[in-house]
Amino acid sequence: MGSAVPSLENSETILIVAPTGQDGHLAATLLAKSNIEALVLRSVAELCDHLDKPHGGVIIAEEAITRENSELLKQKIASQEAWSDVPLILLTSPRRSNESENIPQQLSVSGNISILERPFRLVTLLRAVKVAIRARRRQYQVRELLKHQERALQQRDEFLSIASHELKTPITTLKLQSQLTKTLLSKGDKSVYQPERIDKLIGSIERQTERLARLVDDMLDISRLDNKKLRITPEDCNLSEIVTQVLDTFAQQFQAVGCVVSSRLDPQICGSWDRYRIEQVIANLFTNSIKYGARNPVRVEVSREPLFAVLKVTDKGLGISKEDQERIFHRFERAVSKDNISGLGLGLFIAKEIIEMHKGFISVDSEIDKGSTFTVRLPIGVRDERLCEPNVNLDLSTHIAQE
Ligand code: ADP
């Protein structure tokens, strides 16, 4: 029961400092009857050792405090972290010795102190302990809040530094290209007018500006998500049609890294989704299969389960360890070092939010060095057969082998 020494794991354990063990154990037994754990300590020095560990407050008998150790206790209380204001319940006697006369005043200078003059009713002690525990609980909540804010600030700083780097890369490339073209033009170099050269330049400008636009879009989406302003506008869509359109826009990028894409797209999978946002999710999965797929073949499938349209994007690239698989769907979380492959760690977080706004699910199945399959499930809802006529030709370019 209360007199058994509990561990200090419980952040609501009351520390009792009573020089005569008997008093302490009596108080602990009383608290145990109200399901309050207590730890009986013999001295102020012992208390000071325990004050930094989780606890719900302190009951201290006046006779445990001497002129010397009251200084130690004051210092200990004064050095608490900003969130902490340990509740002290001081048990005093009406006939105080000279030495202890000023103790309550001394300690109250730096402490959160309640004074109970003996004899007091047990119910009074119990009430004081409950008030102390409640106050301490609030303090621990403040501590958690502060920790959370600290982490959020740290993440914001990291994000700003990565985001600036990410934005700078395409800007630098664009700048270099324009400088080079300007120099060649000023030298009268006619090669700048060669159609292949112009094509290459335009292609590169397009890629860099797309990259910039994607980064800015991700940042805007994060801010919209924070302000609960990201909305979806559902319309009747055919999933394979959307996938085919996105595959088309990515054909060149897959080709550029030598990545062959195969697909099996059931043309009859329809639902009411936000076309633009679903395109965004698919584009993110394709971008990742290019970034992390190690140039290996990528497989895209659209199929149907009783209640869901299912999209699977499978690569045979780096893979993701089991420990990281849940984390990567959180904001700013990445499973690779920023020195290896650049990224903001936002794409999957935004994708998850978008899919969940559609009442769907996104998950990953992956093994390190073997590859990953990202699966998106979107509710099918009401089905209108007329919608299932795809508007685009599902035959894909040479790099996209369709079965
Ligand atoms: P980013 O790619 O900008 O880092 P994402 O949110 O899209 O952001 O992805 C989060 C992390 O998940 C990536 O940093 C990477 O570690 C991991 N990841 C995503 N897709 C894949 C994939 N296909 N293969 C291996 N790892 C992946």
C-alpha cells in the first residue's frame, strides 16, 4: 500500500518528507486510501535528489527543515525549469522553535506553498494534496506544450533552411542557363539558334519552373492545411483516365532517368473525387518512384475492390525500413538524408491529407533495397456507368509498357 516504496514513474506520486518515519508512513497510508501514491523520504537532501523526477507535489514536516537545508531547498526550488512550480504542503506546529520560525516565509519566497497547522483534519490534508496534484498536472501539460512548441520551431527552422536550398537549386540552374545564352549571343555564336539547342533549353527551363512551381504549391498547401483552408471539390472522374494523363506528363521524366513504366489500368473505375488533387497525389507518387526508384522499372495498377478504387505504384528502388514506414506520412519526415536525395518531406503528408479528405486511405508496403508499393484506396460511392468511358487514349508512349 502507501508505505511500500513506489517507483517515481508515476508523475502524481506525492513526496513526503518526515524525519520520523512513522509520521510519513501514516500519511502515505492515508493517501493510499484515496488511491494516491506516496514516497516517504527521510531528509530534505533526499527530497532535493527527487525533485527533478516526476512527482505530484511535496508534503514536508516543518521539523525536517533546518537553517542549512532550507537554503538548499530554496536553491533547488529556485532552479526549477520555467514550467515547474512544485506545490509544497508544509506541516507546521503552533509552538515553533526559534530556528523554524521563519521557514514558511522563507520558502514561500520561491515556492508554491500551502501551510497546514497541526492539528489538522485528515480531510484538509487530502484536499490540499488533491489541489497540489491538479496544479502539478497542469504544469506537466505546460511542459508538454512547451516541448511541442520547441519541436515545431526546430522543424520550422529546418524546413526554412531546406526549402531555401530547394528553391535555390532550380533558380541557380535557370540563372546559369540565361547567363550562358547571353554570353553566346553577345559573342555572335550562331549555335544558340540551332533548333535542338533551343528545344533542350526550353525543356530544361520547363523542368526547373515546374520544380519551382511544385515546391511553392507544396508550401502553399501546408499553409492551407494548417489554416484548414485546403478544400476538395469532388467531380465525377475515371481513375485510369487521371492516371494516364499524369503518366503522359511524366513520360519524359521517366525516360530521362531510363525508367521503364508498365501499367495495368482497369478503365471502369469511377468515383466522385477532386481531379486536381488526385492528380497531385499521383504526381507525388511518380516523382518519388523516380527519386527513390533507383532507375528500376515502375509498375502502376488501377483496380477495384468492393468499396474502393485502388491505385498501386510499385518501384524496385531503395525501399523504406519498417520503423520509417509510418513516419514518412508525417510532415517534414524523411527516411533519407538530405545530402543524398533532395526533398522537403511534405509530399506524402499532403497526399495523406488529400486522400483522407476523400475518406480514403494511403499506405506503403516496403522492404529496404527491394522497393516499395504505395497503395491509395478511394471510396467508389455512387457509380454512373456513363462516367466510365475514358476520355483519353490509354495507349501510352514507348517508355510506358501497358498490358
Ligand atoms: P520528399 O520526397 O520531398 O522527401 P515525401 O513526403 O514525398 O517527401 O516523402 C517522404 C520520405 O519518404 C522521403 O524523403 C523518402 O525517404 C521516403 N519515400 C517516399 N517515397 C519513397 C519510395 N518510393 N521509395 C523509398 N522511399 C520513399
